[in-house]
Amino acid sequence: MVARVDTVPYVHPVARRTTSLLAPVALLGLAVGLTAYGASCAAAPGPTSVPELNKVVPTLPEPDPIPVVEPPAEPVPFSGTVAEALDVGCTTVIIKGLSEQIIAEGNCMFPGSYAKLPALDNVTLDDAVFPYLRLGARDALVDALESEPTRKMKINSMLRTVAQQYLLYDWYKRGRCGVKLAALPGKSNHQTGLAIDISKPGSWRRTLKRHGYRWFGKRDQWHFDYVDGDAHAPKGLDVEAFQRLWNRNHPDEPIGSDGDWGDATKEAMRRAPAGGFPKGARCEVKDVAPPDASAD
């Protein structure tokens, strides 16, 4: 006979009674826990609420407008005479209009008399400078500048018209505007287009000498004259150009057109408009008779 093996584990009678007593307690704890969990879920906030559409949202203040920076206005040309310009500031720019007419008239009389300096990276010009020289002097200066491309040159004066020279000479004689030295109108080499004044002349003295310029000396240490090539420029060209402009605009009060600075020319200069004459430069084209076709 085979003995039957009971698969149910043996439980001590005391343990069986203990388990029977704990079962209701466990069920009660489970019920309390589920109730608390449900309450916590009900109290927990839901998703972020969307603001009501009819709720008033405060209006933010408008930002300050960005200020508009206007470009500087062009200076108004001086409308007075050259004599009146003598006591207005200390720059020959005030007679720029008249000076430009003198340069243009001179080029009409002798084309190419005044050649313009091209823009170069290593040279700057003072505001009152007219960037013109005689052709040979201009080319020599360009060569000098291009031979020293890393060195800077500031030019304070180049071609100076008789109108500009008149202002400088008057200021010099009256001790105005810090002018320490100025030649009589018609006597300055600047009027021929063969002279330049530069800042820091010592740094350029040797280079300019190699290219045909002569240093004036300690008395006028910033001044250099071109002495090679077409150094013999016609003197009085700008004076005669002014005289022609005056006569064109004052046919009833003509003055001599001889290129000499005299009392009549000085008085005409004082009365001339600083901004230029109504009738400016005129390049007259001379009629040339055609060659005789019948000639052998």
C-alpha cells in the first residue's frame, strides 16, 4: 500500500487563528487607503487653466520712438563781398565759389594750366585746399607719394588763387587768424601752382627733393617749391583770370587785363562776390580758317 502525500502545507493551529483575526484588519486598511487616494486625486489641480477670454489684459506702454538723426546740412554759401568776408571767420573756404571760377577761367586761357591731384591712400588735404598744381608739379608729387605708399602726407596748401592770397595777406598785415607770413597778392609761388605746404615736412624732405621739389628753409619750413620741368609757369595767370571775370560782369567798369596786381584790381577784388560772379568762366573757341584746298 502506497502512502498518500498531502500537498497542503501544515499550519499550526495558533497561526491559523492569528491569520483569521488579521484578515478583517487588512481589508479595513485597504479600504481606508483607497478612500484617501481617491480624495487626494479629487483635490489635485487639473491641467493649467486657460485665461478667460473676457478678462481684461493690461496694455503695455508704447516704447519711445527711435530718434531720427538728420544728416548735417550743407553750409550756406557766404553771400557777401570779399571785403566783407575778411572779418568772417579765418578760413579761405568762404571764397571758394570765386576761387573755383578763377581756376576755371585760367584753364580756359591756358588749357591744362591747373592739373588736379588724384585721390591717393596716403595723402589727406586740409578743407581749404584746392587740389591743383601745374601738370609737371602734380605728376612729380604723385610719383613722390607713390614711392612711399606707407607714409602719410597731409597737405595744408597747394594752388592758391589771388582771392585766397588777398585774404591771407590782409590777415597777416592786421595780425588776424594766426597768419605769421603771407606774400603780397600776385607774388606768392602758390599762385603759380608750383608750391605745396605740408605738415611734418622733415619726414618728406628727402623724398620730395628726389622728385624735383626744393625745401624753402626754416623760415617757411612747411613750404616746398617744384623747380624741375615746367617750373617756369606764367606768373599772373590767376590775376588775369580774375580781371577777365570782373570785366565780363562789369563791362561799364573795366579794369586792365594784364595780370598785374594794382590798385584797380585790388578795389575790384574787394567788391567781388565771395561766392562767385553771375557770369563765370568762359572758354572761348577761336575760329581757325580751313586750309586752302586749291593750294598745292
